[in-house]
Amino acid sequence: MQQRTVSSLQAAIRPNKPKPLPIPKPVEPPTLDVKWARPLGARPAVDESVEQMIAAQTLDWSRLGYVQLVREHGELCSAVMLLADLHGLKSPAKRLLLFPRAWLKKNDDDAYDPDMTTTRRLLRTAARRYGVSLIPMETIVDGADDSLPSSYSLASLYALTDYERLIYLRAPGTLLDASALDSLLAFSKSEPLAAYPATPERKALSTSLLLIHPSQDVYRQLKELRVAQPLTDLSLFRRSFPVPDALMSEWSVSMGNLVYESQKLREAVDDFNATKFEETTTFVRLSDPELPGPEFDVPYYQRVELRPENEDARRMWDGLYERFRQRRMEVCGLDLEYWRKPVLEA
């Protein structure tokens, strides 16, 4: 009986092994515009011979990881929530969190700083409860004001050369399943960048999902360009990595909804199936232009105006925001922030 109990506990905490990526076949994958408009259908079937071949390979998971980067205190909870979800889904990859080194400085005065107090608590929680590696980062431009969020850049991900491949997800959002991401991380080629396309036409990259191969050469090039001209991360990456070479392959993107924007639920068609959507979606980024973010408590009457018309999509939309609220309390011990709608001047 004791042996069975120990075996059950080991199975419960053992990391999940990723499924291999589907091999290309002479049939074109679904077009992105159809897939994004109607998030239905199963992921492509896996070729068993390839699965056996890849299963024989030994993966060094210490060189593969998920990374979050935060620039200001308000972003930290959402980042820790994503890493906590990966921990709960038993992903075998490392979990990394980059944050400004300036947060490690001690204030000389005795003034109480509630933001810094909460930040230090969340950093300890991430490391102790969810096994996150905490990595202080420098400003992308030497000598820049380390108190400004704009002084930090996603380019710093390329300085993490102890890792072969890293996946970055743009928070805030809800991670429904990690298996597809684990497969991408484990079995993809090490390229400088494989980014999620911004549009179905594949004309530009987005920073919603990045799969990168850290490199000091690439980091130096990005840093030099950023020093020469102030650029947003999106502009910096679009200028440095030409498409379509820097985009994820259509076959990789066809594995269900790797990234889905919550605002697209408002476009759901009549045969939208909430159960199928949740089964085939990996990450939902909670991004509705009219809302300040899922971290804020928006009055109910204002949220009602934005809810999807389709009944199933509406339940899914409401459920995603409610799930975020509950996880924020469970992981961070934080309730939603108070928000007041800005008054437009005449």
C-alpha cells in the first residue's frame, strides 16, 4: 500500500512529456483567417513513427524555458500568474522572470513603499512556490534612467545564453494548455526568432508569442540599434527580423489557437463551440481595447456593453475574465485594482 501511494505521488508531480510536432504532409494546413474566425477543430494528428523516433531522443530541459519580462510593478502579478500556470500544468521547462535590477536597491530613507513591498513579496512567491528563476536585468541603454519602464527591452531576452530556446508570452492572459507550447519549445529548430504573425496575411510579426534562440551577437545588434534610435520593442523587432523568415511556420501555427485575443470572441459565429474552443486553445491574451486590462475592476454596466452577442462566446468571455480574477487572488493575493473611466475634455 505504501509503494502504491508513493507511486501515485510521483506520477502526480512528474512533469508532462510534450508530444512531437506534426510532420509536414502534402496537404496545406488550414488558412489562418478561417482558423482565427472560427476556432474549432482538433489539432493535426501525430505520425506514430516520428513520435517513436523523437521519444528516443534525450532532451536537455535545463536549456529550455519560458520567460517573462516585467518593467514596472503593475506587470509583475500577471507575469507570475503565467509562470504559476506553467507550474500547475507540469511543464518540464525552466521558468524565468526578468525584472529591473533597480528593484534590488535598498532605500536609504524610512519611507514605506507599498509597490516595492508587494513586488518583493511576489518575487519571493514566484521563486519559492513556483520554482521560478529570478534574473535581474540592466537597462537596454547603458546609463539610462533605471526607474523608467521604457529603459528596458525584450532585447534582453537574447542575453540569456545559458538557454538554447525560450518562449515568451505577452501578459496578461490565461494559459489553458501548455502541451502545444512544450512541443514547440522541445522540437523546434534553434532560430534567432520565430514570432507569432500579427495578421493572417503574415505580413508582420507580433510580440504576443516569441520563440527565440539567445545569442550575444543578436543581443549586441539589437542593443546598438536601440541606442541609435528610441524604438518600441515591436518596432525594434520588426526592423531587425524580416518576415516571413522570422515568423512561425504555418504548420506550427495551425496547431489549434496558440494565441487568441479575447476581443475576437465578439466576432464568434453562430456555431461557436465553447468546449471545443477551450480544448484547442493554448493561450488567451485578455486584450479588449475599450478596457484598461483584466487587472482592473471595471463597473458591470460598462462590461455588459462589450460582451459578445453569441451566448456561448459571451459565457467564455466572462469566464476568462473571472478566471483571471480568481487566479490573481490565489497566486498574488491581490484583488482587482480600482478603475475610473477617464472623463474626456470638451
